[in-house]
Amino acid sequence: MEGSGSVVILAETAESGAPAAISLELLGLGRDLADGLGADLSAVILGSGMGDAARELAARGADEVIQLEHASLSTYNPELYQEAMLGLLKSFTPRVLLAGHTAMGQDLLPRLAFSLSCGLVTDCVGARVEGGQILFVRPVYGGNALATQRVTTATAMATVRARVGEAKAPTATPGEVKVIEASFAAPVRLEPKGRETLEDRECPLEEAPVVVSGGRGMGGEEGFALLRELASLLGGAVGASRPPVDSGWAPSTCQVGITGKVVAPDIYIAVAISGSTQHLSGMSEAGKIVAINKDPDAYIFKVSDYGVVGDWKQVLPAFTAALREAAPEQGGARWA
Ligand SMILES: Cc1cc2nc3c(=O)[nH]c(=O)nc-3n(C[C@H](O)[C@H](O)[C@H](O)COP(=O)(O)OP(=O)(O)OC[C@H]3O[C@@H](n4cnc5c(N)ncnc54)[C@H](O)[C@@H]3O)c2cc1C
């Protein structure tokens, strides 16, 4: 197989079966890196019946798409995905393998990097080519500083946050799709019994254009019902800082921050959140940040584009009513 020295992205699919937004963004980033290195760009997609997704990846900038097919790959299974990828990586040595900083990327890339003794940079917020080398940028010290890192092994692996790359428009000359039937030597020791997506459906934070997050100052679950209503009116999703998750007011899939999800929506509305570095490192890449907080000295105002000093119990109902009045036809919830 060709592909040694190439830039490779590991693609994932959304629930619809189409390539996930993060994978199209990775393709965009991969294209920039490949152009900078004068290398080819390949995408690898694992699953069952992945033809449409593979063709879309080929149309969105990949020179080549490798479609690794097997019925057992239809749901993420760490052992089988690892074995399938290791089998593939026997045939060529990519210059770099990029995956999203998603649940799958965070699980699979360390396995691959360990198995192949490759350098791995996780949680990247940037990657660029300089002097023929790829430099990866990632937050360190709880998000208080950015480190630029270079991997010295033949293959560099990296997980990349959402919205770091920019998806490219479809091209008129799509790349080639190669279908490879995966086979597995070892008996399967792990058999996923299904996929629980209930909470994810309520909170697809990474893809939401608007995120309305609540903090400890919400005081309880009731406040989150109001946040859900506001998010629904704005076509967005509900997030939370860590204290509401620890207190059980919001599911853990909603947590934004260094130990939660990293989001970069167009608009992030932080309600009753003080603005700790652990929280900011999960949302500071948002297009516009709006803060509602009763403490005028709350740090969140320092990083916000717009701020409302006030009690959310007064501000939120008025804001929600004004929105409903301004756009009554937007009563439908996009993510519900
Ligand atoms: C290892 C580690 C990892 C962590 N990971 C994360 C993480 O991933 N995400 C995360 O968020 N945190 C994380 N934390 C916790 C973090 O340090 C902060 O404690 C947390 O972010 C604070 O959440 P908060 O802003 O909601 O609460 P607080 O800091 O208590 O702020 C509450 C805010 O609400 C305001 N408020 C109160 N009542 C009202 C009202 N009625 N109207 C308007 N405003 C009001 C207050 O003025 C205050 O600013 C982590 C901590 C550690 C040690």
C-alpha cells in the first residue's frame, strides 16, 4: 500500500452515518498539513456499510480513503479497532495520524501509539508545519499556558479538539476509495452490548452552534429547566460547569472544561459560572462569550464579549420572553 509519509486522519461517523463534523474539520487541518509537507492526505474509516461516508470524505479533500469494513466494527470496540488499525499500519508508515479528541480518539490513539512506540500529543488546539516539521499546540497547566510540541518518532499521533480545523468545501475531483475487508485473528474478549445515546442526544455539545451553560449559582435542577428552554429557543445545547454535575443537577455529558468536554460554539452563554481556568479551558475558543453573573467582579466577565450583571432568576425569564417575542416561529427545540 502507498501512503508512507502521508498525513492520515481517522474518521468517525455521526449517528446519521455521515462523517462527523470533527472528521471533516480534521480533513481540513490534514489538508493544510499535507500541503505544507508536500504529502498525500488519507482518511481511514472503520465500520460496516461505510460506503457513503467514505465517498463524502473522498469528496472533502482526502486523496485516498481507506474503508476498513467488518460487521464487528459497526460499534466502537477498542480491541477490534486497535487490531484493525494495527493491521493496516503494518502496510505503511504515515507521517502523522490525527484523530478527534473524542471518546474514541482518546481511547484508540494511546493504544495505537503504545503498540507502535509512537509519540502522541493529546488535546491539540493547533497543528502547523514549520521547516518541514509538524508542530502541535496543546494547553498545559490547567489551560493556563500553551505548549508547542514536536514528535520525534517516524509517525506522530495526535488527538485534536473540535473546531481546530476548518472543513473544506466538496471538490470536483474526489479522491479514491479503497475498501479493505478486515479480519481478526484473536477471539474477541470485549463485546459491546449496545450504545447509550440518550444523554448525548440531549447534549450534543461539541456540535451545537450555541451552548447555554449553568454553574453552581443555578442552585439546583430547577434552574437547568430554564437553561434548557433558552437553549432550545436558540437551537443550542445545555452545558454545565463541574459543580452542577457533581451535585447531580446536570448529566456528566454536559460538563464543559478540562475534565469535561471542549466546545467551541458560535455563542457560549455562561450563567452563574465564575470562570475558573478549568472551566475556561473547555470553552475559551467560543466565537462570542456572554456571561450572566450577579457578581460584577466575577472573572468570567474578563473573558466575555458581553456581560449582564444580575441575578439569573430575573435575567433569564426576561431574556427568554424577549427571544420568544422576537422569533415566535423558533419555538421548536433543535436538539430535543
Ligand atoms: C482537577 C480539577 C478538574 C476540574 N475540571 C473542571 C471542569 O472540567 N469543568 C469545570 O467547570 N470545573 C472543573 N473543575 C472545578 C473548578 O476548579 C471550579 O471549581 C468550577 O469550575 C467552578 O464552577 P462554577 O463557576 O459553576 O462555581 P463557582 O466558582 O462557585 O461560581 C458560581 C458563580 O455563580 C454566581 N452566582 C451565584 N448565584 C447567582 C445568581 N442567582 N445569579 C447569577 N449569578 C450567580 C456567583 O457570583 C459565582 O460567580 C475542576 C477542578 C479540579 C481541581
